[in-house]
Amino acid sequence: MAMHQKSDHWQLLFSLESRDIAAKWHLQITGRKLNARRAKEINSSAKQAREFFRNAENSNDSVRPLLTFYGVASLSRAVVLLSYDYFWCMTSEEKAV
């Protein structure tokens, strides 16, 4: 069994692949409902991260750091999309629309 599959922390992070869990966490963090587009981006980033980490474990030492970096970047993107609320960056005119 792969190292990242053993950890409860990894399982928690990879649960971002679920739209329902991502929506629940987004609501808890931001107090706002998660739209379908953002949910898809979060889910896709989490899935990509899992695949990068899985491939890194099975790869040659020469490419393992690069695949791990891309895994961290993808997982970071999922977490940022989950916790970041675009509403607060909008101008008052954009909010009125």
C-alpha cells in the first residue's frame, strides 16, 4: 500500500475529489454555497494531485521530485479554490449584477 494511502491526513485531503464534501467544506469556510464550476475545478485538482503522487511513487528517481512538485501544486490549487471566496474580491458594481 502506498504511503499517502495510509495516512488519515491524505485521505482527508483526497476527499476533495467528492463534490458533496467540497461543497460542505466550502460552506463551512466561506459561508457561501459552492457553484458547480468551482466544485469541478476543486475535484479535478484533487484528482490530478492524487495521480501525480501515485505516479511519483512508481517513478524513477530522476522524475520523482518533479511529479511530487506537480502533486503539491495541484493539491494546493484545490485547497485555495476551496477556501478562497471570489465574492470579497469583487467590486460593488460586480456584486450588484
